[in-house]
Amino acid sequence: MKNADTYIDANIDRFVEEFFDLLRIQSISTDPAYAQHVQDAASWVAARMEQAGLTAEVIPTDGHPLVMGRHEAGPDAPTLLVYAHYDVQPADPIDEWHSPPFEPEIRDGILYARGAADDKAQVILQIAAAEAALATGGLPVNLILLFEGEEEAGSESLEPYVAQNADSLAPDHVVIADSLMFKPDTPSLIFGMRGIAYFEVEVRSADQDLHSGQYGGAVPNPAHVLARIIASFYDDEGRVTIEGFYDDVADAPPGAREKWATIGYDEEAYQRTAGGAHLVGEEGFATHERLWIRPCLDVNGMISGYTGPGSKTVLPGVASAKVSCRLVPDQDPELIAKAMHAHVAALAPEGVTVTVRTTQKNPAWRAEPTGDLYEAGAAALEAVYGVEPVRVCHGGSLPIARQFADTLTPSVAVMGFAVPGANMHAPNEQLPITQVEKGAKAMVRVYKGLAERG
Amino acid sequence: MKNADTYIDANIDRFVEEFFDLLRIQSISTDPAYAQHVQDAASWVAARMEQAGLTAEVIPTDGHPLVMGRHEAGPDAPTLLVYAHYDVQPADPIDEWHSPPFEPEIRDGILYARGAADDKAQVILQIAAAEAALATGGLPVNLILLFEGEEEAGSESLEPYVAQNADSLAPDHVVIADSLMFKPDTPSLIFGMRGIAYFEVEVRSADQDLHSGQYGGAVPNPAHVLARIIASFYDDEGRVTIEGFYDDVADAPPGAREKWATIGYDEEAYQRTAGGAHLVGEEGFATHERLWIRPCLDVNGMISGYTGPGSKTVLPGVASAKVSCRLVPDQDPELIAKAMHAHVAALAPEGVTVTVRTTQKNPAWRAEPTGDLYEAGAAALEAVYGVEPVRVCHGGSLPIARQFADTLTPSVAVMGFAVPGANMHAPNEQLPITQVEKGAKAMVRVYKGLAERG
């Protein structure tokens, strides 16, 4: 391990330079205009894997390609699959960035760039870890680095690929390298993520915008209808009113709420990361519980009529919203989608057309946080950070966690090296640059820990 | 009159060409980026007035300039002030236009362009009428053409100008040339317009957008709050719920509702102009009554979060809406604005900042539809169109109508030559091109009728 640590220390400047190269590629998967950039990022990652000593390939899909790098340690060695993604979210609103999102910049030890935390740091440090292990005496596990380019766009191609290649992948353990530590100095092993159901709601009354003086008071206003629909999603206590929404919500794992009450969840630090937002939510649950074990519903965007400068007197012909639910075990996204459609349909008044389109339906994932992977992971993280990692859940969604658990192995852990306040999906996404080195060192220890155990 | 008609017929092709020149100038007053275009339009109009034989001047203001053209007929002649505006609404959504908004095009006798109906047709035909009268034996009234460049942006400069120059203007009658006929073949004299109070409502929870997985369920969503505010503006019967909103609403003029019931208001034709929208509104009132004598409230635009293609999982930090009320006599815009502020403030929950900004506050206007101006106007319109004009109200707002009546003369009539279905403020704004000729001929008769009467 000393050797690998020394190798990482000696090469860290190069790793960071390579990280910058990857961050400069605008691999925005959700916007078709950036498809070539996503492709460029895939090629870059495969070349970098080869350079590290892995056998790499770019795997075409119906969407953006997968990139896989493999190392064979032998039939008796355990097989570890590490998942990450090389695509990123759009960067808008661009004018709220303090430095350009695709020109990475380090200020006071913090790297700022779109993808710095989510998830290109993991791409780089996972490759660096494999390179360091191989360059200093071997990699004692069969390693599969499986990186996708569509995580921010629904992971549509990964699911069929994993389903069709379950036998050739056949990992004993899966590390999902796409998450945050618990605190800046406290690593975490995450054993549960929320699912997501995403909808587009549109209200249409006319095939064009109208003059609000000539029509106001005599025709429906789709913005009013949409507002009533959105307002109806919540009651006065902040609970979601869609019928049956909470019916299948599972309790927290036994003892988890009590344990979590002792780990020092820092609400103030969390609030500081929230851009000044206050903390509010469902009665009877602490903030971390609202995120980890309770579902929610949020408008992600809405638009209608004239939104430019000045006062335009239009009566909009259409209003639309993007709305998503974060789901927990054992909510069924199919049932939630059905209930959403029924809820909205019941609110559609005469004279307007209301449509709901479901664009994502992914169930939550929750593992048993024990066994070789959790033990090896905990030991590795403690060795590097000097702190016992916490075993927690997370409010975000990683649909492939659930799929890996269902089709490959139940031994799945989420272990990422971003830190709270990373501004993922927001302007000024950031990462303490030392996380690249620490993450790489931790991963080398995970290889060793798994090889020793299994 | 024969002479003036002959002159107009002989010169109509030139008038239409000049109309095209004016339409090509993108005089969008509400967007500062187009300020030079508005200035160019003012210069063009003044030059055209001089060419017609009027004394013209461009009058600078704190905003866009006024253009005035005058003719002195003598101290015994009545003075007629004709108001129009040479600015236009923005053209978006651009992609819903069938031909470019600032490249006028006639198809099947219909002219399509931004400003075709609102209000550049009136600018051209009023100048053409003055030119025809002067070129064929004289103009028997003291004529003041007062055209502004800020009608679509709140008419901020016109009001102080009129207030400060009431003595030098001192008209006996005012024609406001900015409106529609009753039907394509039935002209109208409009004696009432609704007022307007325009607001910008903003809900802010954080100084940036957040990740909906990391924060959803634990922080407020400003789009939800805004939706609740908007939904609260109406009750289930479609009545505005702002406290006291209907308290000062005056009854219709005596006999007006009964008279209006006989003039053949064509709901089906109105609905055809509404882009397929259904007709709905306040119980107990016909469509034309909802527009002419009842107030309303409409969202003109709203926006929050991510509204581009695909599914971005943001939790918005801010949501905003443009909201306007159309007002009738005797609603006081000051009281309505106060009630709006109080209504919204009462709905602001803990954890978000809700602000309301009032951007326009103009009371409704309603005249007595009798006397020299209404008689001369009715005779002129009947002579040209062969149909007795109806005396009606209108749902739109012309704040200067009220000001003219309050500061200059109660003898104010709105008389414009756009026709229903003009798509004012919307894509594919249009005008039957023969309205230029007919409007000019009618105005020459108005001059004569006023001179004879007064």
C-alpha cells in the first residue's frame, strides 16, 4: 500500500491535469446539441484506461456510449465492478457561475467546474487507483470499470446493457462511485437512494397566445389551471396529496433512525449548502430523515406566457411544468405514475387540454449495509481519512443501484468522494482537489480488502 | 368629399408602400434593445407628416419620443386631436409566425406584420386622411396628430406631456385611433375601455437552484409557493378572490346591456379568433359583458427552474410571475394594488421571500357616447361602410383615454380600423389591407362633420 500511495503522490499533478482535460469536454447528455462532446469524453476515458494498463473499450448504445475498462486477476480473485459516469448536467444558469463552467479553476484548494463533483472526479480517481495498483505490484481483484454517459439523462442504455451482459460481468461486489461523503472529513458508505418518477405536465387552451385585454375574463388561462394543479400536489402540512402516495412507504431499517441520531448530522452545514434556503418539510422527521427515508414531490421547472423584460399583456395559450417525485422503498413508480395521471386528470377543467407525460420511472434502492464490501470499504476509508465512515442513505436517485442489486449482486455500496456543498446540478459545482488523491488511495485499499476477504 | 376620395384612390398604392416601410421598423418599445428602432420610427413618422403638409415635430421625452403633426384651420374651427402610437409589441414567439413579423406580406388581401393592426395602420391612414384633405381643398378643423412611441410599454411619457401642455393642445374632441371595428363589416365607436394594474410577483427561497435529490423534501420550493399564490387569485366559480376586488365595480350604463343584446355580438366569430380557446368566465354575464363591464385577473407569464429540453432535476431557487388585472369603473387601481400586495403577503410561508412590484396602475375610462364627436363619427363611418356603427366598450386598456377625458375634454371616442381576429400582441398580426383606404376616407368625413357641427 505504501508503494501505491507513493505512486499516487508522485503522479498526482498529472492526475489533476488529466482531470482538467476531462472537465473541459462539455459532455452534457441531456441536450442533443452536445452529443459529439459526450462521444469525445467517452473516447478520452477509454484512452486513459488503456494508458493505466486496463483493457478498454467504448461500447456503442442507442444513446451515448458506455466505456468499460477491465483487469483480470484470476478466477479465484473476487470481481469488483465500479460504476461511474462521465456525462454532466447542463451548466445553466451560466451567469451565476463565478468562473466558466467548462474552464476548471482551483481557488483556495477548491476546484470549480461542471462535473467537478458529479461525477468526473470519480472517473479520474478510479482510473488513477487502478493505475497505481498495477504500477506497484498488481491489482488483486478482477476489476471492471463501467462508466456511462447518460446518467443525467435517465441511464436508458445502461439498463439493457447490464441486463444482457449480467453473465459476463458477474461481479461479486459493486461500488457505485457517484456520491458525497457525509461531511468534509467524514466518509460514508451509502446503502440506500431514493427512486424517481419524472413527469411533464402541459395545459393548453389555445394554439397561440392571446391579447389579455381582448380575451381576459372570457377564455381560460392555462397558467391558472397549471397553478391549481401544482398547488393541489401538497396540503397545508406539506404532505403530498396524490392518492395512495404514502401507502407503500417502508419504515426505516430497524435501529437506523436511532443510530443516525448519534452520528452528528449537521443541519447548519447542510443549510449553508442550500443557498440560504430555510429547512422545512414533513412533520415528525428530521432533515436527514426527510431526505433518506421519506418521499417528496417537486416542481423542477415551469413556464407560461411572456417571461422577458417589461410588461407584455398576453394571455398564454399554454403552460407547462416539469414535476418529479423522489421515491423510497417500497413505493412502486408505476403506481405513483398512475396516481399522478389520475390526480391531474381529475383537476382538468372544461375548456383546456391537460396532458401528463411520464419521462422517468425508477424505484428506490436499499441494501443490507453489511458483509465483505461494507467491511472492506469501511476499513479503506478509515485508513485514509482517520475517521470511521457512517452508513447512511441519500436523497438522490441512482436507478442503476437498484438494477445492479436486482440483476448482478446484492453486495452494492455507494461510495463517492464529493463533499457536502458540492453544488451538484447547480452553478459553481466544486470539489476539494485533495479528494482525487484520497479517493485513489482509498480505492487501492478496497481492492486489497476484498482480495483478503474473498 | 368626392375629391378627397378620388385622391385617396389615386394614391392608395403609395400609402400602402409607405405603410410597409413603417412596418419594417422594429419599434418594440418594451425592450430596451430596440430603442434605436423606436427612434427611427419617430423620425420616419415626422417626415411623413411634413410630406403630407402638416407642421411636424419629434418631441423628446424621458422615454421614447412623441411625434406631433399640426394643421391650423383658424380660431373658429373646432380642434380635433387624434391619438395613435407607432410602437409595437415584441414579436415572440417568433416561430409561430407564418411570415417574418417585420417583413410585411399581403396574402389574399390580408396584410401580416407586427403592428399591422396595432397600431401602425392608424398612423398611416390618419396621415393619409390629412394629406388627402389638404391636397383637395383644405382641412376644416384644427388638427393635432399626437402619436406616441410607448403605448406598449406603459405610456409613461405621454401622461406628463399632456398634463403640461393641456392649454396649448386644448382640443374640443379627441379621437383615439387604436382599436378594432365591431365586426369585419361593422364599424364601432368605443366609449369605454378597461383599466389595468400590472404586477410582478417573485418568490425566492435560495440564491441558486439546488439538486432536487439532495434537497427535495427538506427545503421550500418557490414554484410551489408561487403556484399556491396564483391558484388563490380565483375561486371555483372563476371570481377573483382579492379582498374588495368587486366592491367598486360600477353597473353598466343604463340601457346598455339591453341595447348590446340586440347588436348581434358574434360569440362564434370571437371564439374563432381565440386560437381555439373555449369561452368561459364569470357567471351571469355574456362574453361581451365579461370583456366590456367586468374586471378580471390574468397571469401573463410565469417561470421557474429548468424549462429547456429533457429532465433536469433542479429544485428552483426562485419563481416569478407577471400578473395583471383589467379594471372597470369605478375600481381604483391604487386600492387594487394595495389589496394585491396584502393578498400575496398573507400567503407567504415561512422560509421564502415573496415580493410584489406594481408596474402599471391605470383606471378604466368610460364616456357618454353622445354629442358632436359621436354624431360626426357615426355619420362618417356609416357613409364609408354602409352600416350604422355600434357604440360599445372594449376589454383592452388605453390609459390615455382616461387622461384625455380628465385633462382635455370629455368628448373622447375610440375609433380604430383593425378588425376582429387581428392577432394583436400575438403571432400573425393582420389587417385587411382595404382598411387603410376606408379609414382614411372616414377620417376626412369626420373632419367635415365636426366642422359643420361646431
